[in-house]
Amino acid sequence: MKIEESWGFAISKIGQEMDRCFSRQLEAVGLNYRDSRYYGVLLAVYNYPQLTQLKIGEKLSIDRTSIGQLIDELERKGLVHREKKPKDRRQNVLTLTLEGEGLVKNMWPKLKAAEQQVIRDLPDSQKTIILEIAEQIKENNHDKTGITRNLP
């Protein structure tokens, strides 16, 4: 029984290394580590405009309360606009403000640089395999919980 033989441990360590490298990129432009959580939400809103707050949370595997708090903070920072869904006023659809869109576009190359730092020594064929395996694991687990159902 060795922790190094655990898939969960290995994947967690990769995530921690990505966070560490991305945090350095954030700090270089005056943002902090906490802002990296916001960036994931901003990127999801950028990629799925007009999706509801709840669906963004589901897409990112963030519970209803936490996504609400993150969106509250992003709205206070002037990065996201929340609007009642016309056909169901109980739901909020999300869009980026111009400032939010600018931040996403500015940070994307920095995120990619952080990724490249972590995987710099891997051949392209292995990078592709890692993404394929990660997607398959995600799909297998999300399908069982229903998280990705009814999403575009």
C-alpha cells in the first residue's frame, strides 16, 4: 500500500502542480491564487454564453451554493452579468462583461503557458493520450451522476 500507486493521489498532484504554475502566471499580472477559481467560471461563461448559473455549476462540478457565491463575487468585480432567464425567472443566465471577456482573453495564454510548463517534457502523443483518458474518466463518472445531461 503506497500512496504513489493511487490514481487519485497522482491526479491530485498534477492538479496541484498546474495550480502552482498558473498561480505564478496570475501573480505576474497582479492577481492571486483565489482568482484562479474565478477564472474557471469565467472561462465556462465565455465558452457557454447564456447558460444558466446552475448549468455552469454543473458543468464545473460546483455545488449550487458555491457557484452562487462565486458568481456574486464575479458580479461585484464587474466581470459577469447575471440576468433572469426570460422563460423561467427563477433562473439566472450569465454573460461576461467587456472587462470579464478581456480578462479571459488575457489570461488564456497564461493558462496555456502554465500547462506547457507542467507537460513540457512529454511527447505530443502522450499529451493527447492524457487528454483522452481524462475526458473518458470525466464522461464515465458524469454520466453516472447525470451532471452532464441536458447540457450543450
